[in-house]
Amino acid sequence: MSNKLIFLVVAVLLVLTIGLAAGFFMMWNKLSALSTQANMAVTSENGKAQAAALGPLYSLDTFIVNLADEGRSRYLRVILPSKQFDDIASMEGKISLRDEILAKLNSLFGNHVVTNIFFTEFVVQ
């Protein structure tokens, strides 16, 4: 075999390999984009179904109140100024606060009207 023939075969194989790699890359990107769009559509539908199952959601404005700690100046950006820092510092305290708010609202509006409380922001200073 001559050197020209070997060079030609190697060049053709190199071009074919590069073409296959480029085609695979483009196909992979297209399939990924289609998969992402399908997942977004399913997530959107599931989100609407979950929101319907939760019922109406109401967002309240931020409440800023002073805590009842003596000797320290702290505030809580939510509700219930009768709480102390130690009452709400732990996760159990936050859950207890949520349950207390839930019970108070249900006592005002009637049982099981409010099903859950979500804190979107919980700042204690």
C-alpha cells in the first residue's frame, strides 16, 4: 500500500468519526431539550393538581413584633409577641409556633378551615 492510500483512508475515517460524533452530540442535545420540556409540562400539571388538592393559599404581609425577652432587644418578623427567643429558637419551637397559630385560626374560623401554616420567612434578631 502506498503512503497516499493510507493517508486517504485515515483522513476518511477521521472525517467519518468527527461527523458521527457531531451528529450524536446534536441528537443528544435535541433529546435532552425534549425531555426537559416534557418534564416541565408534567411538573406544571402536577403542581396545578397539588395546588388544587391543598386548597386556596393566602399570603400575609410581614409582621414585625418585639419578643417578650427581658433584658434583650429582639424582634420576630412573623406574629405572636408573647413568645420568647428560647420558645422559637429550635425546630420544635417553630413547629409548636405553627401548631399554635393553626389552632388559634381554627378556633376563630371553625375547625379544619385552616389545614397548614407555611413560614416563607422566619427572621429572629
